[in-house]
Amino acid sequence: MKIAVVGTGYVGLVTGTCFAETGNQVTCVDIDKSKVERMQKGEIPIYEPHLDLLFERNINQGRLHFTTDLKNGIEDAKVIFLALPTPPGENGSADLKYILQVAEQLGHLIKNYTIVINKSTVPVGTAEKVRETISKNCTVEFDVISNPEFLREGFAVDDFMKPDRVVIGTQSERAKKVMTELYGPFVRQGNPVYFMDERSAELTKYAANAFLATKITFMNEIANLCEKVGANVDSVRIGIGTDDRIGKRFLFAGIGYGGSCFPKDVMALHHTAEEHNYPFSILKSVMEVNEKQKVSIIEKIKTHFKGELKGKKVALWGLAFKPDTDDIREAPALYIIDSLLSLGASISAYDPEAMKNVKTLIGDKIIYGNDPYEILKDADMLLIATEWSVFRTPEFEKMEKLLKNKLIFDGRNLYDLQQMKDLGFTYYSVGRNKIN
């Protein structure tokens, strides 16, 4: 099948590459000329595990193509995926300008029956807006459907190739037939394809992310209460996670969620509720708690140093919002960096993948190390902001020799409390009181 994907961010590039992997002819369209030129040369612009192998293979085998020309990119395409950014506006609403701009162009360019698919996360009613925009200038039949993505950064290729479920919002029998064929190779083991109306599909995506963000935030609130009452959040997590009505996932306490999806989607869903005069109170609380949680560890640092952080050297492990990605959007580490710098501390940081992106964003406000241990030399403390695997079993003896103080502030609860005590480290974590 001939497929066009408009937009080559995380969602667009994974979508295009994975569809090419199942034998389709895929053309990815992007307005960024330098980015397209790099991809045409076989250079992948993002870090996502396993994507590079599929990317290179499908370019070499002539199934994956890139262009800045929308007209050429969609020529003869049976389906067109819109994987465009929907950044939050000042009021939290999702900005649809990029999607509607492309829809306007598609109205002039579509010459045969085509299915236009919203792959971006979009507010309820967007399919109707896209349909109206295209129809102003289109003289042939077309369908606009919703097909939200449920990709986890760091696991996006696996999630696409072996989806838990595929959600498709359309009431067109013609579109259903094409989408069933398109997704057939990905659901051979029987994972479900759910067809529903467009509005329900659009809301399903927001509801899923908002629920997961709420689950994370609830556990962080429990962690904060654990510190007050002397309980251990790890024990509580195990105690409730074995209840299959709750489940084990997304129950790990930490310094809040970040990334390109949860913060934006929770805000957008809350805004949608406000537009319809519904007070979605729990989402307001989720947003407020998460903002505080991102810098909650700063209060522990200030308390330990009695408010005197000027001139202190902080070694920071982790910059990405989560491991196995170079994405720093809404990363708690960025909020922590701002707070520490404002208090007069200096920061040396290491992250396996995200340092280039942070340097592009904030320049030389901090020092960037070549490995995790280099930045520990003469540091007053270590602060952990991202749970990369490489940080889970470090060489503690080497750390002890490099650090000025055997002091760790762990925002991701990587280490065992008793082990830290036995090693002689002063160790602060989230929702777990120190062992004296």
C-alpha cells in the first residue's frame, strides 16, 4: 500500500518506518529541509531503541522515502497520516494550526479517494474540523478518521509492531476495510482492533494518558505521605500493586512525570472539560501536584544544607524525562537545574543520550560530562533525576573516592536503603525515610 506520513517527529517517524517494515511504500513529509536531507542520507534524527535498524533497512530496500514536497509526498497515497505537533496554547488547549494548515493544502492536492488519518493527539471534534477544511477545496471523495497512537518513548517500535490494541475512529465502511488490511500484519496474534466513532477515539487517547498521569501522581502523593508518617512507599506499592484491579505498572514514586504527552494531554483534556463547563477537578489536582513534585527534592537538599547552596557543586545523573530516550520536553531535570542555579549551585551533568538536546536548550549554564563518574570529582553531592539502567548498579567504591561528601539525593529510588546505610552514604529518596 502507498502511504504518506506528514510530520517526522517521534510518532511520524516510528509510524512511517514500521509501516515500511511490513512491505508498504512509505513517504514521510516534513518542512524541515535540513532534517529531510539528513534522513535521505540515512541519518536518524531521534534516539529510539531499535528504530535505527528498521530505518536503515527500509531506506536501503527502497520502501522508506523522505521529502519536503507535500504534493509529491502524497501522490497516489491511499492513506495519509497526519503526525504533526499540537503544542499547548497559553490556556492549555491543543494548538491545531499545523494540522489545519496541512488539511487546507490537502484539499487542493487530493485527486482520488484517500483516507486522511489523524495520528496526532488531538481534541475531540478535530476529525470534523479537518474534514470541513479539506472539503472546502476537494472535489473527490475522502474520509477523515482518528487513529490515536499509544507509543511509549523507549519502547515505541515494540509498541507499534506488537500493539496491545489499535483504536480507529470512523463510521465509514470503506475506511474500515482499508484500515483492517493496513493493520492486519500487526495484530496476527489476536490483539484487538477497536472501531468506534471519531470523537470517542479522540477522547480515548486523552483519557488513557490522563489516567496514567493520575496514577503516577496519586503514588507520588502517597510517597509524600509516607515520609510524614514513617512508612515506606516501596512496601505500599507492592501491597497495592498485586491487586489486579490496580495493577503493578505506573506505581513507582519519583519526582513527577514529564515528556511530550502526559503534561500536554492532561492540560488539553482539562481545557476541553472547561469548554464544556465541566469542572474536571481531579485533573487540576494532578497538574498542580506534578508541578510541585518536579522540584520536591530541592526542599530536601535545602534542608540538608540549611539553605546554603551557594558555591555547592552538584553532580546530576539524568537529563531526559525518562530512560531510553533523548526527549527532554518537560523533563523534571530541567526544573531542578533552574532551581539549583537560582540558589547559586553549580551543576555537572551526565545523560547517555539527552546532553546534546539540553545543551541546545540551555547552552553552557551547566557542565556536561563524558561518563557518569567524571562529574562526581569533588562534587558536594549526587542527584539522580532519570532512572537509566547504567545508574542502577554503579561502582559505589569509586563514587566514594570521587565525591567530596558521601551524599546522594535519589529522585527515582534506585538503591536499597539498607545497602546505602551499610556503605556509609547519606541517602535521600522519595517516600522512604532514611535508615539511621
